[in-house]
Amino acid sequence: MTAWLTIPVLEPAAGGRAERFAAALGRDRHPVIVFFAAWFGGFALIAVLSIGAGFLLTHGLWHVGGVATASRHFEGWLAAHRTPSRTDASLIGSIMAGGVVLPIIVAVIGVVGAALRKWRIVAFAVFGLIAESGAYRVTTLVVHEHRPRVVRLESLPVNASYPSGHTAASIAVYGGIVLLLTSRITNPAFRACAWTVAVAIPIYVALSRMYRGMHYPLDVTGGALLGIAALTVIVFACRSAGAAAESRTKDQTRAS
């Protein structure tokens, strides 16, 4: 059973970046140390890039041509076409990527992974979400963009429009789950269905957040990029830890 849960996407490629990173830290470094070195470095990088993109938006793109006018018109159009059923649907889209549902999903994956002693799966689920949410929080502390000036359906800080944390989190969690599954299950029909769901959920979440007056289109775009970046970082960190574990195993085999 546990052999079946070996996830190829988390395995380091021979001579790849993860293997070289682990080797640069020393062959005797514990996999946990290598993991956190890669994770912290990646987290810092995506936080800086997210902040930079936020400043580019608020001090650059927002003042170019008709970007601001088009964004405000779109938000106004969404607000003008609200209906009870659409509002209910937008609430579902927000809840499924919110601060209650996603931690529960990640906790379940973590508990199952720990019970099976698949620590890289645990780290992938838990620290993938932490990377996304941490970078999001840091960005909103530095970048202050006013939310759309329409009737908002939620009471959240008005100067934290960029980026969309819900969109980012939906990619980090739901996209991450599909990444793991399609890495292990190679059936083309399954992969096609799984990736369709992985793409559809963040789109649904992004539209829900814009409908509710919480974000502009560029905000959810920034959130999508943040979610993809968080997945990239956690995959690299897991692969680096795997490379360190393989190196230690080889050294122990030689020593014995």
C-alpha cells in the first residue's frame, strides 16, 4: 500500500536542480534541514516577487491606458447583475477556498500521510498551503490596494484587494492534490478529468471573489500566479529532501 503512494512528481531527477541543491548543502545534511532550506528560500523569493508585482500593479499597470476603467466597469457590471442564486453560488465558491475548508482538507491529507509514514506527502500538503498563505499575508501588509468600490458582500479590510488569497489557495490545495494524483495515476482519461477540475475550481473561485466585490481581475491573476509559485516551491523542497535522503541512504550502504 505504501509503495503505491510513492509520488513520482516529488522524486528528484538524477542530476536535476533539487539534487544539486541538496549536494550544495552537504551530503551529510539531514533531509529535514534540506527541505526547510529550500522551502524558506523559495518562500522568501515568492513573497518578494508577489510584493513587486503588487507595486507594479498599484503604481504602474493601474495607471496605464484603460486598465483601471475596464476593471471598474467589469466590477460594476458584476454588481449590477447580482441575483440570489448567483450570490449563493459565489458564497459556495468562497467557502470552498476559504480559511475553514482548505485547512481541514490539508489536515486530513496530513493525518493520512503521517499514518502511512509518507512524510513528503505531509510536507507537500501542509507547507504548500503555508507558503501560499504566508506570502499572501506578507504581500497584503506591504501592498495596499483598495477593494472595488461597489457594494461588497463581505466585511474584510478594504485595502487588501491584491492579491486574491482565495484564488491562490485554491490552486495551492486543489491543484496540488491533482498534481499528486496525476503524477501517480497515468490513465489519460483520469488525467484529463482531473486537470479539468483543477482548472475549473480556481476559475470558479476567482469569479466568485470578483462577483462579491472583493477583487479586481488583476488581483485574481496575481493570486493565481502566487498559487502556482507556491506549488513550484513545495515541489522543489520535497524533491530536495528526497535527494538528501537518497544521498544519506547511499552513504550508509557504503559504510556498512
